[in-house]
Amino acid sequence: MKYKFLNKLSTKLILIISSFLITSLTAYTYVTISNLEESLTQCTLRNANNISDIIKKAARYSMLLNRREDVHQIIKMIGTENGVKGIRVYNKQGTIILSTDSSEMMQQVDMKSQACIMCHISNEPLTSPERKEMMRIYNVNGNKRVLGLINPIKNEPDCSTANCHAHNPKTEILGVLDVLISLEKLDSIVAENKRNIITDSAILTFIIALTTGFFITVFVNRPLKKLSFGIEEVGDGNLNYKLEVNSKDELGVVASRFNDMSTKLDAAHKEIEEWSETLNLKVEEKSEELRKIYGQVMQIEKLASLGKLSATVAHELNNPLEGILTYSKLVSLKLSREPNADEYKKLIEYLNLIADESARCGKIVKDLLLFSHRSDNEFIDADLVTAIEKSIQLINHHLEINKIELIKELEVDSVVLKCNPQKIQQALISILINAIEAMPGGGRLTVKLTRENNDAIIRVEDQGAGIADKDIANIFEPFYSTKEAGSGTGLGLAVVYGIVNNHNGKVEVEKTSAEGTTFKIVFPLMKNDSELS
């Protein structure tokens, strides 16, 4: 319990403040008492000096007339004043020739005594000692202090030339007047003031400590106890526990933050409980998603195999088509040279048609082979217009089947781009196929090419049903598809995004509505080879 009390913040604050007050008031008491004692001592010194001067002036005439008894009476009369402890007159040899205490008369004083040592500290006595050297304070009867003031009696001209008792003119000091003032009254005043100041300081310290303790208890200790209790409540599971906020100070802010924290903890706890309750459902959902992804991966593998097969088939078809094209042209040429060529006119038209269609098929097969050829890191200077034209040729059949009208708006004849032309075609074909599939009932497909500043911009516009707002943010993610299950892999636009990004470009849905969608592809034209990845 003792250590718990000492560890309290309120106890520490009270002890610190009390220690500071005690130290400050102790220093104040010491300085005040010292100044008071110094002031009273100086006042007593001035009083002793005044008494000494009065004695010298009052006894001057009697001393000139050598009336020693008159001087003695003056000293005895002044010696009866309150606070005067005694008055002595020493001659130059240290003999007390006059004193308020008759028993001291004619006694020889040692030159090392307190009354003489100040002037006779050296071999030659001081003739003009300073005031501080003339004063001494010493104890008598144990602990009673006395202030003694030595006032030299100089050999003045009217004294050394008097007929009655002339002194040698060479003698500077005739003797000294020693005035003793009791410091008992001064010490009692200082002691009384010291007791009063110490008592007042103790009372003031107690009052301030008591007041400080009250305010710390009310404004610090109680709020901290409530906060501690709240923490214990939250620790015991009452996550929605709230503290009363009764102030706007730092502790009030802490209480508000505690309430915010408990609210968030309660919400998080409820969410965790909900997650726990629905964990099986979420596991089933994720399992279903994994099954769908697995199906999509299988679909991708099938498409990859189909791509390889298509390349093989295209290669195998190329030779027969070349044979058909060659022999159809050869037969047509021979028939046209026959004398009766007019009879074979219809046949020659059929042969020319076969040759043209074979050539068209051969070109399609050639483009297919070129398209399936992997050349990911081959960036060359290629014409974007040519890539658009080739992409359109490859989807012409889809346009005819779906009864879609194609409109080309190519504002430039040629745009040279450092790129991989096969990949650019792949991206364009994916965008065009998506646009065609968005218009199952037919419509108009518009392909635009513009050059703005240092960018080549391709826009593909369809007249489909548009893209839902919830799907726009995800359409470029792998495996994300808005088509029915089994009819799409969700990779088309993801591949487009990767190809365009690989060319330091960007692709986005510029606008979409129930009347159609516009895809915008931007290719920068001012890029160095090192910037292309």
C-alpha cells in the first residue's frame, strides 16, 4: 500500500511542488534574515558610533581642563542608556583609565585582546583604522553577543599646546574610546522574525500543498481513475464502454479519444464475429471462384493449343493455296491464248475468281502466321496506319457475319511508331472483336486515328449497350469478364492493357452509355528505344 501511494501521480506532483516551495521559502528566509541582521547590525554600529562621538564631544572641554572626574561622570551617565553594555577609555599603553565599571579602572589590557588586536595586529599600531577595522562582535556569558566600537582619541593641536597637560606633538593617538553595545535586543528581534518567517512559510507551504493536492485529486486523479477503470472494462470485453467527457483540457481529449477507440474496437469486434459466422460461406465463395479460375486456366490452355494448331494449319494450308493460285492462273492464261478463247470466256472468269480468292486466302493465312509468330522484344519503326488496316482485314469476315458497318476516320496518312507491330495488331484485334461482340444485332463500328501534340490516339467506337459503372474499374483485370460463363476468358482487355503499357502508352474507357462505348488508346511518339520495355 505504501509503494502504491508513492507511485501515484498526485503524490509525486504534491511532493515535487512542496519540495520546490520548501527550497524556495528556505532560500527566501535565509536571505531575508541575513539582510535583516545586516541592517540591524549596521544600525547598531551607527548608534555606537554616534554615542562614541557624543562622548568625545561632551568630554572634550573637561579633557582640555584635565577634569578626569567630569569625563568619568559623563561616561557613567551615558553608560546607563538602554543597550549600552559599557564604555572604556584606554591610554596608549593599554591601561583602562576610565570605565563605566569601576572595578576595571587602571587594569592593564593585553595588546592581543579584542579591544587592541585590531590596531596592534602589526608591529606598528594603526594610526587611522577604517570603520570596519574598529568594530568587533564577540560573545559574553555564553551566548550573549556584544558589539564593540573602538574610536581613536587623536592628539589635536589645541590639546598638545595646552599649558595644563601638554602632550608631545609627535604623538598622534593619545588613546581609544571603546563603546560596547549589547546585541541581545537585535538577536531577539532577528530570532522573532526568523520564527515568524519560518512559521508563515510552513503554513503557506501547507496551504499550497493542500490546495494543489485538492486540484490534482479533482482534475487529474479522478479522471485518470475513470480512464483506468474504462481500460479495465475494455480489457474485460466491454468494448462499447464510454467515459464521461466533462472538460476540454488534455484529459478531456484523452477521454474523447478513448471513446472513439472503444467505438472502433466494438465495430471491429462485431465485424470479426460476423466474419466468423460467415466463414464457411466465404470459403465456399472462394472455392467457387477458384473453380472458375481453374476453368478459365483450362480455357487458356485450350486457346494456347488452338493457337499453335491454327499456326500449324495455316502453314499447311499455305502450300495447297499456292498450288491452287498458280494452276488457276496458268489454266486461265492458256485458255485465253486459245484461238477459240471466246468459248472459254465464262470459264476464264471462274478461274480468275478462283485465283483472286486463293490469293486473298493466302494473304489471310500469311497474316495469321505473322500474327502468331512470337516477337515480344522486337521493336521496330512501323506505320500505325498499316497496323490498323491489317487488323481490320483480319476481322472483315466477322463484320460481314454480324452485319456491322465499318467506318474509318484516319486523319493522317502515316504515323511511324517505335513498336512491335504484331503486338499492336493483337491489341487492336482484341478491341475490335470486343466491339463487334457488343453489337450482336448489328450496328456501326468506327475506328479513328488522330495525332495530338506528340501522341498518336486511336479511338474505337461501337453502338453496343455500354459498360456498367461497377465493371469499368475492373475490365482491364485478368480473368474479369462481363460475358456469360464459358463465353469469355476475361483476358482480352487484360492483354490489351499489357501490350499498350509495354509500349509506354495507356488505354482507357473514354465514355460509355446505353448508346455505345468508346475505347481510347494513346501511344507516345517521342520515346527512345531504351524507354521501351
